[in-house]
Amino acid sequence: MKQILAGDIGGTKTVLALYQVSDDGLKEVKKSMFASGQHEHFEDLLREFLGSATQIDMACFGIAGPIKEQRCITTNLPWTIDALEISQSLKIPKVHLLNDLEAAAYGILQLNQFHELNPSAIERAGHIGVIAAGTGLGQAVLFFDGKKHHAMPSEGGHCDFAPQSLQEDQLLVFLRERFKGHVSLERILSGDGFGHLYDFLKASGFAQVNPELEAKMQTGDRNALISQMGLEQSDPICTEALRLFCRIYGAEAGNLALKVLPLGGVYIAGGIAPKIRQALESGIFMEGFLDKGRMTRAIEQIPVRIVDDPEAPLLGAAYFAKVSLKD
């Protein structure tokens, strides 16, 4: 029985799984999660996971970073991952690298449970857009050829942030000074984005600062604390930071919808969406999504869905490996 190795390689964590391939599908043999930053080289992590496992027929990894000629210099990790080197070093006949959002897009095709944000959504066949805020911001497209979908990766998360209000104009000026020039959407729509939004609101005098909260930020996960306090609406600056995050997230999802016209839907993946689902469902996300002036009508019936299965990229990598074995 053939075996495949699949991986979801992110800036924060890496998940690896070993599967047996049968006519009925994939049977999980082993799965582990690792803190990505604790390993100097990706191959060290692979060897630790595989242990004595020897028969691997195909490996596929979804990676947070651009893939060029099956080689990736990761965006948020000090790793260079090369498919050919892994194949030769670990004696795996076929190794393929996917962009992490490309893998997530394939994974979405394997799922059937989502949380719909657009009450006016109409179910139709067509292209699918995927946007995912996590350690960074990823975007991908599932092109529909009339019979099946094909994933297309992108680096759309690094596109320019486009303000849509006076407050967002001021945010752009603040971030441009902080980053000495170009301000990408990833600076806002990522884990670190909550901290940048909080700092902006604090500097602009939006509300009085809570000294106890500031003290907690020195010892804990600052971004998680800001988003949690925003969800609880227990601090005005955090509440506004979360509102801004959702509004800008929705606006960029709407931009993706205009570029792709994904009648099959826009899917909100990544690690942040499930954690702030309550805020995304409040209406502010869809307000940003639909604020497109005269072109609102072009996207107002597109499904907009939260993906809350964290294994979508892993499932997508495994699916790609399984299909590739048959080719």
C-alpha cells in the first residue's frame, strides 16, 4: 500500500501527517504538530517526524511563502525548502511544494461545513477566492474550467493597503512612518496587525489607555490579548482595533471578489477567522466587503464563508499528493 507525506508549513507552526492511500481514500497513519521556529532546518523536522518510516511514495507541502521552480525561501522563517533536495536526501520519489494558500484552496474542496457571512448569497458554480489572515496574509484563486477547479497561488497579501475613510488615511500615514515606506495589507491583516492597530489608536488619542492592560501586554501574547479584549468589548482601544481589522479584512475580501468574480464564493481561511468569528459575523466585515460603490451589485450575491477547519491546508496537500500519484 502506497504512503504519502503531507505538510502544512506556517510561520508559527508546522503540521505533518503520514497517510496510506487506498481505493477508499486516505487513511491517516500518523500526525504531529511542531513549533516551526524551534528547528533550524526543515529537513531536521522531517527526520524527527518520520523516524523509522521508510516507504514514502509522494510528499507534498503547503508552505507560507512564494514557490519558484519548486524551491521556497520562507517568508516568516529562516528556511530554504527545495523539493529536489528533500527527494534526494530522504529518498522520496516525488516531492511537490505548494504555496500555503494553494494548499488551503485544494483543502476547501474537501470540506462541506462553513459559516456563511452573506445573507444574500446565491449558490452557483464558478471560480473561488480564498483569503487567509494568520501569521501573514495569503490569497489564492480556484479557477473553474467548467468541470473542476485548479488552484492558482498569489502574493496578494503584499498588495498596497488602500484606505477607505479619514481614519484609515491616518492609519496609512502612521504605518508608512513605522515601516519607512510601503504599507502592505499584511501589516494590518495578520496576527501582528492587532498590535499595529492598537498602537495607531493609542497614538491618535482614540481613548484613554488602561495601565493594567498595558502591563499584561508586556508578559503575554499582545496580539491575542488585544483581539480577546476587543471581542469582550472590555477596552475601547481594543474594541476599535478589532472593528478596524474586520472592516479592512472585509474590504480586501471584496477587492479579491472584484478581481476574480468568484461566483463559487469567497472563503475566509487562516488561523484568525475562527477566533474572531463573532466579530466577523457582526456585519462589519460584510460592510467592508460590499462598500464598492457602483460595483457593489457585481459581488453582492457571492457567498462569503468562514473556514473553521484548521486542517484545510494539510488536507489540500494530501489531496494534491494523492491525485499526483495517479498521474
